[in-house]
Amino acid sequence: MMAPNPETPQPDAVLDAAGATCATITPMTKAKISELLSGAILEVRSDDPAAREGMPAWSRLTGNDLLAVVVDDPIRTRFYLRKK
């Protein structure tokens, strides 16, 4: 288990999208974030390099704030989104 980083927000929910492509990550993210209350934080875990551009674009289009992007290694990335 990873130690908490004081720089990253504490998520209210986690979506593990490992193995999913960016084309399926955004609908998965939309579905998961719709379950949360306004202001809640969703952590999305991805191993698709395209998500590094796709998730910020999705955030801008939907109005959900992208609070942080954590690059764990050349493949894995975590995105922290606050539901509008």
C-alpha cells in the first residue's frame, strides 16, 4: 500500500481503470463520478498513456475540477477530480 502524499487530495472514491483505453476511461469516469455528491473527490487510476491528455480535456469539458495528476511511473497515472 502506498503511503499517503500530503500533496494529493484524499479521495472519496477510487476508479481503477487499469487495462482500459482512454475511449472507455471517460465513460467509466462519468458513471463513477455521477454516484458521488457535489464536491466529492474521485481518484482515477490509469495505465493508458493517452489518459494523460484525455482526462484533463474531459475535466475541462465537464466542469469537474482536475485537482492533481500523479505520475507513478512511465505507464501508471492517478488523476484526482472534484465533482462539480
